[in-house]
Amino acid sequence: MVKLEKAKIKDAFLLLRIQKKSFSSLLEKYGDYENNPATMKLDRMLFKIRYPYGAYYKIMMRHKVVGGIFIYWQDDDETAFRLAQVYVLPEFTNQKIAQFAINEVESLHPKARVWTLDTPITEEKNCHLYEKMGYIKTDELEVVNDSLVLVTYRKEMPGI
């Protein structure tokens, strides 16, 4: 059974460790030492957990933390959200955990009309996951370095 729990300050070190493990292969592959979550410091994790315009959740499976998801809203009325990070420990991938977490976080924020996210354009598994979940690839690209290009995805939620 998978569920989300709001992250607390006491969870910061564990979430940071899981995040580093989850993103380390992308760090090695793309060499983005400035932005890759594997290089995040504890103070930044604490900032995100405390961030008043967002929410950080632990992804739990059988009472064990297996990942995290960080979102924030991009407007005052909380109708435009950014899915900033979703990660699952490598040994728990391909179990639909990220898919569940994204669906769950979307349902926890019913006022959201639009969700956006970025992912490496060459990460076919990520792109497939987001497209399967209704996110649409936009023309927005960000060239980070010679080997890393991020593409923006957007999902419009059904009207009220």
C-alpha cells in the first residue's frame, strides 16, 4: 500500500538521503552539478519542507519512506501548481509508485486548474509516465548544458 504523508522537519535528513540516491544516476549522466537534486544541501531541503507556498510529501510504502514529492503554487489563488520534484528509490521504481503519488497530490489540491513540470527530454521513461498521466509536452525547452535539455509538460484539470 502506497500513501503520501506531509513531510516534517524531522524527515529532512532521510528525504535528502533518498533524494540523493534517486537522482545520482541523472547527475552522473548529465553533469548538472548546479541544479540536480542529488547535490542539494540540508538547508535547502529544510527550506522546501517549510515553504509556505508549497507542500512536501513523503511517499510511503508499508510504513517505509520510499520517495518524496515537492509541489508549489505559482499564483495567489492556488490554481497553478508546479510539480517540482518526484522521486522514488531506485529499488522501488517500475511499481507505479510515482504514478500513484502524482495522482494523489493532484487530488489533495483540487483547486489546481493547471500543473506544470520539467524533465530531461531524453528521459523516455519520465516522458512516458507524464504523458500517460495526461501531461502534454510543450514547446518550452531549457538548455542546461551540452547534454541536458529540459522540456516542460503541462496538464489542465477539468473545470469545476
